[in-house]
Amino acid sequence: MIYPWKRSPEGGSYLETDPGETNSRAPRISIAPDEEPILARLFRDSFAVLEIGTGLGISTLAILSELPLAGRIVSIDPDPWVHATIWPALSLHRRIETRASLLPEDAGAFDGCFIDADHQAEAVALDTASALNSVRPGGIIVLHDWNSEAVRMGCRRAFAGAPDSMNTTYGLGIFRRPPA
């Protein structure tokens, strides 16, 4: 990316020009360097990945790095700042599609989903429900910021079982949809 990234004390990256998340004005913090290769490996066998929450695009590029050559990512984010600032660089990669929202035809269209969007419990529950609808049976759903109680609470509202978790800088919750 061509942006002047800065490292947060926790380890993720941020942009000083970021006006902050639309709901909280908190600065967007990307996945941390220790999470990038893990995320890439989790999706390496996927041909279609849904990302809910483009943010700074660092996770998008991490996932893209190990996707099969025929693989693609659809990254969803409703924030106009992300559309104007982050999406132009991502659009240079023809295997990345950016959108403001999901489409009806997205039901069951993805092998996996990465969620790193609004961290309020209600929003996490809605995003997780969208992921469950969009990911094929046997697919993987990964939630970022698993160390956050609000993320875990929102996930519990949508999942019948508890996802596995990985101890990373911010934590990853991992759920595999049962096969059909």
C-alpha cells in the first residue's frame, strides 16, 4: 500500500489521516503483523472470501497473498472514508471487489469470511449472521478482536457453538460451518 502507516502500541497499523470509525470515531487499527500470515493460511484453500469490514485494507491484502490464483475477495464496508481512501488502492488488484453491502445473490457464495467491522455486540451478531448466510457449509468464519468481550458476546448471539480461538495480538475466533 502507498499509505504512511504507523504502528499502534498494541501492534496493528493505523493512518493518522483516518477520521475514525463512523459509529465511535475510534481510529481504525488493522490486524497485527503476527495475525497476517495466520489469516492468509486460514483462507489459502478458499476461492471466494467475504471480508466484512475493509478497514485499512491490510487484512484484505494478507488474505489475497495466499489465495489460489483463481481466488477472489469481496470486501464490504459502508464507510465513505474507506471508499475514497482505501478502496482505490485495493481496486488495483483485479481479484478484489469492493462493495458497500452484501447482495441477495451472496447467500452461500463464499468459502470463508473474515469479520473485522463494528465491534459493538449487536453489530457483531448481525455481521456473524450475514456470514453464516453467505458461507457455504464446511466454510470457515474468522472473527478479529476475539479478545474483546463485545465481539465474543455478539458471536455467541449468532453461533450455536463456541468458535475455537487463537491467541494473537488481538485474538482470532474461528468457526467452521458444519458440512451439509
